[in-house]
Amino acid sequence: MTSTWITTPITADLLRGALDVEHTARGVLPHRLPAWARAQNTDGQLAMAEAQPAGVRLAIRTRATAVELDTLPTRWTYTGLPSRPDGVYDLLVDGHLTHQASVTGGDTVTIDMTSGKTQRRSGPPGTVRFTGLPDRVKDLEIWLPHNETTELVALRTDAPVAPVPTGGRRVWLHHGSSISQGSNATSPTATWPEVAASLGGVDLVNLGFGGSALLDPFTARTMRDAPAELISVKIGINLVNTDVMRLRAFGPAVHGFLDTIRDGHPHTPLLVVSPIYCPIHEDTPGPGSFDLAALATGQMRFRATGDPAERASGKLTLRLIREELARITAQRAAGDPNLHHLDGLDLYGAADFAELPLPDQLHPDTATHRRIAERFAKRVFSADGPFAGPSS
């Protein structure tokens, strides 16, 4: 252990990808929704998801060769299932992934999916440590785990640090479901939005909220107010698997969500992305549910519980949502040349499912995240794509 540690307060200017920083009794907690939006939310699922720092990273400029970060994670486990692996911290040196590590300890919340009861167990903070870094001035990014709440307790280095200057790259603001948050990806820089951002040379602000891409007005207002040069919204899967609305409400809700974003970003390139292929909900409405038979064998799997006949009464399916999003964006694009549409089947379709199936019937694995990202980057960041850069 070095005897020349410098402790630097963790402040908002050292963080990228967070829209708010809450000061707790133990440190600071990055949030992906601002405090006023969190005050309007009463759903525990969204509260959990937005406090998981998908896309959030510490960004410092330093010549330090050693870095320590004390954190207090909160992990969620499920009765009857193996514990999830500890969250991964990715270290990028001048944009290149060089180290990965995890933190032990922290708090654990155990959820009984059959009864809905939860139990919380408190634990101590842990330390993630990176050593042997190049002895030169460099930009370091420590990407926080995308799937566990992470309170930042202390940052120590063996040389002074400064914030990485902002403004060098365009900011891409993206909203979506757990797939956008990164479910089943093995590390925070392996989620499809971050891989796509890296390929596109942009800075990501990830508003992917597991189970919670539900066209909430406070999310639209958050996006309205957030600085961004590029914006995308991926709509569909959570509307089906939560069964929160019917076709009559869907169209006006999409229009209202886009209207609100346009109130703050009237000319920003805005991309609407429809759902990727998911067989359980292509033609079967929600709600979605855990597959209890699979759960009994220690496997996490999802299933659709709706009746396809209910489509006649306006229940939503992925196929219907794709049709409606194509219609709505075509209608709006007639007066909004910066509005674009991307069919999610172009990112992951039936042929992809045959080759790279969704392990739990809902979420892609790391290889599939990369495939989605590469296709997104090719279609969206290319010279003729909606997010083409000045030099494309």
C-alpha cells in the first residue's frame, strides 16, 4: 500500500452520466433521475433501477499509477436462485479498457418472488483497487456497475486528480428498458448502448431503466431538460410486460412523450427505436411473469401470461407496437425532419434469436449486446445515419 495517498472529494464534476448526486450518511449516491422526478415516482422497481449507475463513470485526469475507490454496493438477490455475480468496475485508460475488478461487502436485498417480501442485510464498504497504471498524464474512467446501486465513499490516488474537461464529444441521451440498462451484460462497458457510443465516438447518458420504460411524463421532462446533441428513445417491451395501457392510450402517450422532449430540444436529432425480437411477447400480450417452473430448478426465465385473443380489445404486443411506432414517427416526421425511426428487428430479429437466443427469454447476453450495438452504430452513426457526425 502506498504511503502517499491523496484523498479527493467525490463531486459532481468528477462524474459523467449521472443527472443528480445525493449526499448520504456514507458517501455520495449517483442518480439517473433528478430529485424532483424521483419525488413524483412511487414505484420501487423504478427507484431501484434509476439508482443503479448504468453508464455512470468517474472521469479524472491524472498521472497517478494507483487508484483506490471505496464503495458501498447494494445487491438484489432472489430466493431460490443463485446469487448474482458481484458487479464489475471497468477501468478505461485514455478510452481503452485495461482493468476490471469487483467489490465485496455491501448491503443485500433478498426478494421472494412468490410472496413479494423483501429482506435487507447491511454490510461494510469494500475497495476496488487499480495499480500499475502508466506514469504519465492520462484520462481515467472508472465505470460503475450497471446492475447494482453504488454509493461512492472515498477516492484515493497517488497523484493529484482533476476533472476531465467536458465538451470534446457530442452527448447522446438514450432512454429504454432493462435491455438498454444492460441486463445480462457482464460489465458496464459491455452493454449495447455503451458499445454503440464507443463505436460512434460520443458520450453516453444512459436512461435505461429496468422494467420502467413506461412513457412516464417525468422521464420525458428529464430528457427535455438534459443537455444533449443526440437523443433516442427505445419504446415497447415494458409497456407489454407490465400491461400498463391499451392501444387507445399508447398513441397519445407516445405523442406526448415526444412533444415534451421537443419542448427542450426542438431540432436535436431524435430517434425512436421499436422493440427487438422477443418471442414470448411478439403476439401474446402481457403481463409478463417469472416462469415458476424454471425458478423451481434454479433458473431465471420469463413468460407471457396474456391471451392472444385479447389483442382485439386493444392489449399491446410487440408486433402491434412496432406497427404503431412506424406510423406515428412517419406522421410526425412530415413536419419534423430531425425525427427518425429504427425498427428493432433490424438490430435483433428472429434469425438472430435462432443463433443467439435470449437466455431468459427476455434479455440478451453479452455477445448479443455487442451485435445489437454494432448494428445500431452502423445504421445510426454512419455518414448517412440520423446521428452522423460533422466529419462523417
